[in-house]
Amino acid sequence: MIRRDEVTGIVLAGGQGRRMGGVDKGLVLLDGRPMVAHVLDRLRPQVALVLINANQNATRYAEFGHPVVPDAVGGFAGPLAGLHAGLSHTSQHYVVTVPCDSPFLPVDLVTRLGDGLGDRNGPALAVAKTFDQAHPVFCLVRRSVLPHLAAFLDAGGRKIDAWYATLDVVEVNFDDEADAFRNINTADELAAATRP
């Protein structure tokens, strides 16, 4: 069983927010609070410490009281660059990633992914899945994958599915919490998620 004090949480806020009109999604207000604040409320109790991966607005993100780590890979390289940044800034055995635009993430995410990952000789990575859809940015990763990930990025790899295909990965069923993985990418989705 993986203990909470072995896990670092990484909030992935390193994107450009293109589908939100170039606005930093984590800082967009949902019910009067930045979206990242909702994510932190759900993630913080599940992990020992939190890192926020952000490539812009670092001062704003730092106001939430957690270290802010930018990508080491340039050019807004995507979630793998954020995972790499987080893995490079923690000494804990495990890292869990969640996106800044999923304010309803499961409060038992780490426990269930940890059960899927199993003991220290199990798969390298556990990823959440609902029905037939995997959610690759909701994953629990062993820190030992860092050299492998660094080599993948150094070789120009950027696609998260392509990296997963090179690893022993277990998918963890969250069919009972499918709505928890809803993310907010557009102004319309934000309006739909706002409480009346």
C-alpha cells in the first residue's frame, strides 16, 4: 500500500490555454475562485506536498502557497514536460499528476491509483480510466521513471500516449466517478460548470 507521505502531487498548469482564448486556465474563476484553488482543495489532502507546474504567471501561482516549477523543456512542451519538472523537484518515491482545469477530481484518486500500482515491483505507472477512455494526465508514477522520461524528451518525444506505450502501465477503473474527470477547456464548459 502506498502511503500519502510518499507522494508528491503535481498540478499541471504549464499550458497556454489556447482553447480558452489564450487565458491561463488555472487562474480562470469558477464560482468566484481560481480553478486551480478547487483542484488544490481536492489534491492537497491526498499527498505529502504539492508542486505547481507553470510556465507563466508564476507569482500568481505562488500565492497558493506551493512551490512553482517551470518546464525544463522549452516551448510549452505539454504534460510530459510538467511531469518531468515535478519528478526533478521531489525526492519522494511517487508523483501524482492532475491538470489545473479539472476542479472535480476524485478525492480518492491517489488511494485508488496506488492500489492499482501495487508494491515496489509493480508497474511503472497507474492511469485513471472511465469506461473505454483513459485519462493520461491523471496518473501515479514511480520516481524511478525519471531517467527514462528525460531520454524520451531529449529525443524529441512529446506525446504522452507514445511514452506510456514504452512502459508497464496499469489502468485503474473509475467508472463510478466518471464526472470527476471533467475538464474545463472553453468558456462554454466553464459556464456549464458554474453553479447557478
